[in-house]
Amino acid sequence: MIFERPHFKEYVMARLVTLSILIFSIFAIFITLVTPEGQDGITPIFLLCFALLIFLFFIYRGAERMEKELATINKYLENIGEIDEVNYKARFFTKEFEALNQNLIVVLKKGKKREDIKQRYTAKLKLKNQQRADMISAISHEFRNPIASIMGYAQTLNDDSNIPKPLQEKFLSKIYNNGNKIESLLARLILWNKFESSEATLHKSDFNMVTLLNEVKVSLDEQYKDRDIIIKGENTLVYADRTLIEVVLKNLIENALKYSKEQVVVQVNKNTVLVSDTGLGISEKDLEKVTKKFYRSGTHNWDNSMGLGLSIVKTILTLHKSKLHIMSELNKGSTFSFSINE
């Protein structure tokens, strides 16, 4: 049989009962020896026995209450990994137990707080690791095609020196355009990294939104020569970071060009810019997700630049205390809009 340690009450009562029996036996023998013959010696023995029983009863009640208090305190320790809130209420028999209880509550609350911090840190670390893995995957995916194109055209030019001049110029143009695409991807990655490390700051100035749109149109016309970008609206002065707003406009217009075959219309209404297309559109379930970092729809790559384009747009607008609004319908088109407050 395995030896089991006794409970507090059992331990105390066992010791006191043993001690009481010993005292009673000694006292009974003493009374018997010193009581003269013919005198009553039973009454004092009985009174002693009664007094010892009352003493043991009160000790038993006290031990029982202390055992309950110890059990209450032990509850904290048993449930530390399960309880969400420490809210045990108990009145304690002794000041020492009350102080012990209060100190345990403090310790447990601190332990719970540390556990919550640890869980949040672990979740944050997992998210960062997942984002890092997504970023590596996205970089690999996005860089593969332009690099393969550059190598393919360069290899063709290197292997065949008799390629006609017009075809050579076409191949060199393809190499140049793919090189620009890689440069654009790297710039976007660097910008995203600045936002992530909170290094990006605003350098605001007054500029004409329509003038900036025309500059963006010229740069995109070279890449999308067979597409039309229509800019509507009157000259509008805004106060913002011109470089970052240019990134916003270029991302939104290029997004519209990629996922539509018709013309893209950019409307300027006072301090509001709307970029509209009649392309594929975005499903309702994807609308809330397209501005998330590294997000890629299972049907379309709404952001074809490592899943960072619309996320960067959202971050830049947030820095300007603005917000990106998206209205879209599948197979009918989308409108992306934002406002720059004066």
C-alpha cells in the first residue's frame, strides 16, 4: 500500500488526540494513586475527560476552517492555467492566511499578465514569420518572370548576330521594360520596409493634383502604349507629400490598367480622386482583403507587386489621415477613391 500524506486537519487531530490520551492516562494514574481509599476519584477523571473532549472539539473546528482556507488558496494554484480572471472571495480565520491569500492573488495576476504578454508575443512572432515567408514567396514569384524574359531576350541576341534591326530594337525594349519592372518592385519593397520600421515621414507641400496625374499618365503611357488614361477635372491644389501621393496614384491607375481592357478614367472633384475601370471587378468576399499585406486572391492577383501595392496605398493614405474607398462589382468594374483634406 502506497503511503499517503494526511490532510492538515487529520494531521493536527492525530497529534492532539495522541497527546490528550497520554495526558489523560497520566492524570488518571496520578489521581488513582493519590486519592485516599474511600474517596471518589472517578469524578475528577470524568471532568478531565470532558474538558479534553471540549478542547479537541474546538481544535477540530479550528483545524477544519484552516483546512478550508488552505484549500481555497490552493484553488488559485490549481487553476492558474485555466482561469481568465482571479475573483475568489473568502473570509479568513487568521490575519496570516488573509495576507497569504492577498499575496497569492497579486502573484497570480502578475503570472496571468506575463502569460498574456507571452501569448501575444508568440502570436506576433508567428505572424511576422508568416509574413516573412509570404514576402520571400512573393519576391520569388514576381521577380521570376522579368528575369526570365531578360535572360531569354539577351540570350537570343547573343546567339544570333543576324537578327534584323527592328527585331533587335524590340528585344532591347523588352529587356529595358523588364528591368524597369524589377526596379519598380525593389522600390516598392524598400518603401514597404520603411513603413514597417516606422521610418517613413511626410514632407508636405502644395501641388496641383491634375498636374501630378498628367505626369503619372506620361510615365504609364510608355508601359501601356495601347491603353487610354482619361483625366477629368479642374486644377486642384492640395497640401500633401507629393512623392507619396504619386505612389498612390500610380498604384491605383496601374491596377486599373492591369485588370481592365477598356480606358481608365481618373476624375478629380475638388480634393477627391476617383480611379474607375470597366474590368474584372472584385468579389464581395475579396473587398475587405485586397488592402492586406501579401494578400493574393485565388482568382486574381489584385496587386501584382508582391501583394504590397494596395497595402502601401492604404498606409500612405493613413499617414495623410485619409482612407481608400473601393466600390466594385464582378465583371463590371471598380472605382478606387480617396480624399486629401485641406
